[in-house]
Amino acid sequence: MSIEAVFIKGKRKYIFCSDEYGSRVLSSVFEHVKKEKLAYEWYHFSAEKREWLEEFLSKQKMGTFLYVVLPYSELYTVQMMAKRIGFSSDETQYIGYGEKWISIFCCRCHELNRAEEQQTELTCHQCRLKLEVSDHYSELHHAFLGYPATG
Amino acid sequence: MKWTGDLAHFPYPFKDSTYRYSNNSIPMKQPLSIEVTPSYKKEMLLKRKLLSDHPERCYQSLLHSMTGQWEIVELVIDHLVSKYPQDFSVKKENNSWIFTNKILDEKIEFIFGEKNSLPCEPLFFISQHVQEDLIYMRQRDDNLYLDAGQLCFPANWSLAFNIGMKFKSIHHPIPGFKEEGLDQRILQFLMRLEAGTPWERLNWSLMAGDRLDTSLETFDQWGRLRKQVTSENAGELVHIRVEVQKLFRLPRTNSILFSIHTHLLALEQLATNSEWVQQFYEILSELPAHIIEYKGISNYKKAVLEYLEKQLQQVKTL
């Protein structure tokens, strides 16, 4: 995941997907695209419009390049969505901002809990089981497995 | 659920006096994905209750697994009917199938390949007729993915968490598995599996209690028994848990059916065979710490060893 958007030349079309803050991060690349009169489209992201994004991205043709700038809390969902649709890592740039956190899958009730990156223990907010954060990771859930705490 | 059959038929898992993780798969003599044991009715009752009460925990599937699920239905029904014709039958007219389970007195009519002809997904349906847990691994992009599964009797893992995972990621928690390169070797072995040449292996662990359902989700219910084991009660309380794991290549989808039949034997039953006691004592005494830890035996290894020692002394004084 990059921290600064970089213009990638030679693409058929450019998609910019971001919220208001993200549009500022993408402004230099956007100016470049405009200046060279290349095809582009903006998708102004909001959590409510997440479902439509899937439909929007699914309609794109080969040769489309995707820029996404969103808070970390939304970025992974969009990243997984784009991957599912068929965007490869060579056709995308993802930039996250804001508080970085990880998801912990509760082994008892399957609830996803939010935790800080360095956190090793937590209590599941749904079933109240004390969990130990493991390094067992699921790409599908985008979460680490929380085992019952033994201590 | 304790072993009620003839001890001679128990899938005793050891050959040597030491144990390490390995690819101990062997070609199957009888290429059958299933086995019906004397506890069939009891286990089906338990399995169906678990599937109905905890569907998310016991059943998971991804959309693209449907063709593979039908392949499993075909394979399992064919095996049931050919091995146990007195208990199972199937009538196929084009795609109209009538499957009869005489043990449970059930007759199911469906159109093979048509999902809506069954009240549930095909894998869910067939898993209600076999004691085995059934895992569907799809091969693509030079890898294996857990794309569907019915798992009622897991040895402390979560199907709901592992769904969609690659082979190596599934085995990530096993200490030493990656470091020793076993994950890559076994993955390669599995990807070379050929249709018509199934393999099987035995996996074992110890557990306090006699529950078949030792899911990670219910660890807080069954895991606490580990602290109650003493050398006095180990014979009754502690069980050796053996999984008969079978691997079948499904040619249409180039995927793999992984069936797991779990058996439990109380140590006091194991102790009736003096050679087994001696061998198991040697294995447990020598077992490396990381395997002891992963198999969850740390809390009561000492108590079990004391129990086995007593049994061995009794044999010597006879």
C-alpha cells in the first residue's frame, strides 16, 4: 500500500475512488490525467454507496487503472472487492489514512472485533469471551483469529 | 462418544515408538470415502442436531463450489450403495435420483445437478447421511482453497474462520509445519493426487472427555476438562482421538474431497492391549514440547504417563 499516489502511464482509463480527503491526495495524479486528456471517472465514495461501487467496478473494461484513497476502516473492504472483481495488483493503487486497526474474529461467536495493531488481548464485544490475538489470518474475513485467552 | 466396536477394528495410528509430523498418507486398499460403524445412528442424530442448531459453525460454502458439491454427492452415494447395498440404494433415471437410506428409513428424491430440487445445498444434504465430516478443496492458481465444508466433529479448529483459505494458511498455526517445509511438500503431494487413486492417513490427538464435537467455538465448554485429569481418572476420562482422513480427486472440477472420520477410544480401552500401552507410553514420553503444546496435552501429560506406567506395571506383575 503506497502513501502517495503515482501516475501510471499508458492505461485505457483511470478510475479515482475516494472520499473528500482522498480527492486531495489524488489531485496531482488527476491533474496529470486531465492535462493529457486521458479517459477518467470519479467515484465519490461513501459507506452507503459501497454496494453500487461493486456494480460500477464490475462494468469496467480491461486496461482500466484504479486509484483508491480511503480511511483504513473502508479501504480493506474496497481492496477485497476490487480483487474479487478481477483487478490485479498491477492495476490498482491503494492509499489508506486515519487510525490503523485490525479485525479480530471471535472464535466463539464469529463476531469481528476491532483492535489496535499491537493489541494482544481483548474481550469480544458480542459474547464477552476473553480473546488472545493470534497471527492466523483470513483473507476472506480480513481478520486475525482470536483464541480463548488462557491466562 | 466412546468406541463400541471390536477393538481389532479401531484405527490405531502408531507404527513406531516415536512420532513426528509427516505426510503419512498411503494409497487406500478399499477406495471408499465413507465407513458405516456400529455408532452410525447415534452419530447421525448428533450430527443432524449440530447442523440444525449451529449451521454457521458446522457448514460453510462459497458460491462457486456448487458443481464440486454435486460431484461429492455422486461419489459418496456410489460408495454407500456399493459398500452397504443392504442399507443404501439409489435409483437413477437420467438426472432423477431416488436415494434411500434404510438405516434411517428415509427416501430422498432430487434432480441431480439442480440445487432447487433439494431443501439445502448438495454437500449439506449428503453430509446428513455419513459419519464423516466432508471438506471440499478447490484447486486453482497452483493452490488449494477450502471452498466448502461440513464439519461437526473438528479437532479444535473453526470452519467458519478457515473458509476460503489457502492450504498453507489453514495449517499456519501448526508449529514447525512451515519451518520444516512440510506444508509445501504436502501441498505438492495433494496437487498431484490423481482421480481413481485415493489416499488415506491417520491423525491423532489426546483429549479429556469423550465429545466428538470439539470445535474451537465450544472450547470453553470442553477445554476445561483438561485441568481435571489425574492419574486415577485418566483411564476413563482421557481418550485417544483418531481421524481417518481420506483424499479423493474429483475429476470434473479438479478439486479434492477430504473426508474425516473421527473415532474416540478411552485410555482404559487402549490399555486392554499391552503392546499399544507400551508403544503409546514410549511415544508420549518422547514427544517434543511443541507437539505436546499444539495437541493440547501439556496440562495432563504427566497424569497420563503415570496412568500408563501403572498399566504397564500391572502387565509385568501378571
